[in-house]
Amino acid sequence: MLLEVRDLTVHYSKAEILKGLSLSVDKSETIALIGANGAGKTTTLRAISGLKLPTAGEILYNGARIDGKEAHDIVKLGIGHVPEGREVFAPMTVLDNLKMGAYLRNDRHEVARDIERMYDYFPVLKARRGQLAGSLSGGEQQMLAVARALMARPQLLLMDEPSMGLAPIMIEAIGDKIREISKTGVGIVLVEQNARLALELATRAYVLELGRVTLSGPAGELSADEHISKAYLGR
């Protein structure tokens, strides 16, 4: 198993946000976390990537515990994080943003190859490589955020709301790229308010309500579930 989260509890001040949450991700698998705002989806990603210290529970990556490690050490282990809101380095060029994604690496020639690989994934980034990231469209910034995370060569990619604020044509493009990334062997944890998209992209899914997993299973089965359809798919 690539990632196992066991009985995870996370607090913000005195507020308990995650309440004994458990999930798993296998290699090359895409899982989706769906739920209402405030359900704990973003907090789950932040805990896995070391941006939020758990109060209790365990996070195992390739069989070893990583809860309590610093975020930069978790990146070194092979976990990438595409944060909500993209958070590109706006005053820097597209190329420099990609280089920042590889800042922990010292294999210069391989970094150069990976930059070209990102340009193959996202041709628009090659055309914009000298442009300031802050001047890109929302969809282009999302592509850059994904490419920057991939520059660290992660085995596991955490993606927080990749379709947020995008036009339908860009949502489709981002969805296609997520499928491509999964085919390369990268495991993906996808947090997505667009539940329909999330269930289309995922192998399995977890439904979070108030910091707990209330339902989980194959994405196709959850998509057909009456409760999920009414609550999240607008059927």
C-alpha cells in the first residue's frame, strides 16, 4: 500500500476537524475525497503533506510513519501537493516556477529533462515559459501548479480543488491530465467540490462529513448511490 491513514485526528485550536479518519491509496490509484465545505478534506491533505500536525493517529507512506515529519522532508520522500488556490509564485516566470518545484533535487540534467516533459504535458506552459505566473489565466495557473508539483517526481500527488474557478473546457483539460498522470504510476488523492468530476476520475472514493468518513467504496458504486446522487450530484 502506498499510503495508509489510520484513525487521524486533527485540531485547529480547540476545534476538532478530523475525528478518527482512515483511508488508503495504492500505487497508480486515484481516490477522491468528497463532501461539503468544512468536512475536513483540505485538512486531510495538509496533514498528509506535513503542513498540519495531527493530534492523534498514524500516516504511513510505503509502510513507514510520516506523521510528525516536516513538510520538506515529506516532499523528499515523494509526496507532492497541489494546494487549493494554486499558489503559484506570481512574480516569477513559468520556467522559474517549474525550477522551484525541483528545488530539493541536485540532478540538474534530469531536472532539465523533466522541464521538457512538463512542456509536453502542458504545451501552453512552453509557450508561456518566460511569462510571469501571475499574468496567466486561472486554467494556466492550475496547469503550472500541477507541473510544479510533478517536478519533484512524486509517487503520490495530493490535489486540492483542481477545477475550482475554471471554465468547463479547462476543467475537461485538467481532468484529462489527471488521467494521464495516473497512468504513469503516480497515486493521487483528489479533493474536489465537483463531485461528478471526482467520481469520474477516481477508482475509489471517500465521503467525508464533519471530519469522519461516512461512506467509501468504488467510485462507480458511489456515483449510483441515492444519497450521494441527491447530496452531491444534483440528481
